[in-house]
Amino acid sequence: MVRSPSHPLRDAGLAVSLLTVVPTPARWPEGERTGAAGWFSFAGLIVGAPAWFFIHVLERAGWSGGAALVVGALVVTGWALITRMLHWDGLADFADGLWGGHSTEQRLRIMADSHTGAFGAAAVALVANVEVAAVSSLLGGGHEIPLLVVPVLGRLAATCAAWLGEPARPGGLGRSVMGRPRVVDVFAAGGVVGTMAAMLYAGFGASGAALALIGVVLALVVPHFLSKPMGGVTGDVMGASVLVCETALLALSALMWGA
């Protein structure tokens, strides 16, 4: 696949249109590899910012943390809807392939099937339970900064999978974002993640900086391990990596700062 010329604005638009429901005028260049992966964390801002704003509106209206479980469920539902449930679909397909196949070829074949099996349904339910519980705990403790930051750090996992992994199969949308990044792509991802790390440090001090560091480490490590049984990276591996990292960071945030 030919590497396309660097177009940061186009690549940002491609990342947003791929990972969210927000429409952009950017169009995928046929047969070319783009730098969209460098902007996945930027797309994470579009996921996290509405939840963060929603909580602030509730607080301005007099909400004091009551029914945090219901509000937490609404936040996680909003995240799923704003992403067209893309990552949840990837998680379900990955779980079905991982536990339903006995060889790399069989796992890839199962993941390519549009039907969701018992393993995929169970994985989605378990991860959703943890995310709702973690978000609710954070809201009960009066801490909404992780709602903005964690979706950004979670999507860094897809960036690392694209930059550091090898494709499991030829072709596909995932293949169009994979490969060694340009300097501008690294700066794009680093700028957004660095800003989020600064927010965590401003809000929580050393423990916030530690969470940001853990997020970066998870983004590097999780896709590597998830791609091994699949023989490489696919779009489903990227989606599963995002949710695994996001859920782990939410759970850790709740343990540190939740009610």
C-alpha cells in the first residue's frame, strides 16, 4: 500500500470520521496509507468532552452526585453511541475469535463473521459492567477529569497498534492506517496525550501523572499481547485494545479517587 503525502487536517478528519459519528469532509484515499492513526487520541477528545461537559451542566443545575449509577450508565452509553459502538463490536469479535478458534486462521475467520457469539456477548457485558461501576464511583467521589482523559489514553492503544504492529491480513481499513509514523503524526498524538497528562497532574498531582504513564504503557503493551493469537493486528484487535485499556484506566481511577 502506497504511503500518501502528509495531510494533517485530512488525517485528523479521517480519524474523527472513523472513530466517531461526527461527519467530516475528509475522504479515504484509495490504495494509500494515511497518517490518521496519529490523530486517534484527538478523536478520543470528541468522545470524552461531551461526558465531561454533561457532568458540569448537571452540577450547575444542582446535581450533587445522587443516582451516580444511573448517570454513569448514561455516560458509558453515550460513549458507545458516539463511536457507533465500533470498539464494542471489535471487542465482541475479538473475544469470539480468541476463545472460539483453535488456530490463527480459524480465529481470523470467526472475527470476520458479523454474528456475535456467546464469548463476544459475555465480553461486552463484563466490560460494560466494569466501566459503568468505575464511572459511577468517580462521579460519586466528585471527580470528572478522568471522563475526559481516559477516552484519549484508551485510543492511544489503537495508535500504537497501527504504528508498532504487523497486519494480520492484507487489505482492510485497518491496513490503511498501519505503518511507521511521520514526525507530524507523533507530535499530533504526543501533543494531545501530553495535554491530558498535564490535566491529570493539575487535578491529582503525582497520582494523576502516574495514571497517565500507566495509560501510555498499557497502550504500548495491550495491543502487542492481543495481536499475538491473531497473527497480527486487525481492526477488531485495535477496537478490543482501546476498550481493554480504557476499562483498566477507569477501574484504576475509581480505585484511586472514587467514592
